Amino acid sequence: MRACLSLLFTALFCLAAASGQAAGKRVRLFDGKSFRGWEGDTEKTWRIEGGALVGGSLEEDVPHNAFLCTRRSYGNFLLRLKCKVVGSGFVNAGIQFRSRRIENPPYEMSGYQADMGEGYWGGLYDESRRNRFLAKPDPALIARIVKPDDWNEYEIRCEGKRIRLRLNGQQTVDYTETDEGVETSGVIGVQIHGGGKARASYRDLTLQALP
């Protein structure tokens, strides 16, 4: 009996260790001071201010969508970050994931987006692919938890076909993809939407790989 229990505990310990290794450590996607590991229009649209990635303008309309993207692709992960969007007119932004750049129009991306902006916070949008919301949160919940014109905390968890979004500690989306043709990996990007005098900011981006 003791030998069996010893073998069982050993097996459980090894399984836990293996799971921890597979899950990986949290790593910083943005170092707070350079565009290392990122690509996009860093001459006109994107800049670094106060340790944050900042896109857009409050002085003139943003002409079209613009994305700053990681150079690496990611599949299963837990992404955490803080973000805010301010401005006038159409004020919108978002976090792309499992996405890719497309050629037409050249400034667009295709893939999942955790949306930002009044009427959009906490929703899962399919950018330049199905062009619709895949899941939307309860408006009453969003009204209670969103901090307008201030920093909000987003968590994006991707495990296989399942995608979960949390905003300021509250789950807003639990979505399972049913289309077998949809990609399960891709780059991560931050967006400023065109059409308004708007500015989007992103900071404290960390990613933990999941099995």
C-alpha cells in the first residue's frame, strides 16, 4: 500500500511540475521604453508616452484604423494589460489577438478583437473577417465596471477554441469558436480606430503561455 501511495504522489508531483512548465512564466510584451518586438507606423501614429503605447490624436481626426503588432505569433495564452481610450467623435479602439495583417486595405487586420469604447467595452469582435460581434456582455455590467476616460484592466484568455474576456476583474465574454477554419494562433496588436479625434493608450502588457 505504501509503495502504491508513494508512486501515486510521485506521479502527481511530476504532472504538476510538467503543467507548470507547459504553462510558462508571465513575460512582458512591452518594455515601457522602446518598440522592440513590435511593428507598425511608429513615425506618425504610434509613440511611447509615460511607459505606454499611445496611438491617435486629439487635435485632428484619425484618418483610418491603425495597429501596432507583435512580431511573434501566439496561440494559447493569458494576456493582461491596462488600456484607455479618450477623445471626441467616434472614439474606439481594441486589442487584436490570433490575428494577421491583410493587404487590402493595407492598414487593416483580420482576427479577434477585445473591443474598447462606449457601447463596445468588453465585447468580442471579429475584425475584417466576419465583421460582427461574436459575443457581447451585459450592458448593465459594463455600465457598472467601466472607468470612462481612465485606465481599465483587460484579461484575454485563449485555450483552444475557447476565448474568455475579463474587464476590471469581471468576466464579460465566454466564447467557444465553432468554425473549424478559424485560425487558433496569430499576432497580438493594439488599435486606434479611425473616424474621430481619439487617442488610445496601452501599458503593463504581460503574457503567460498556456498549454
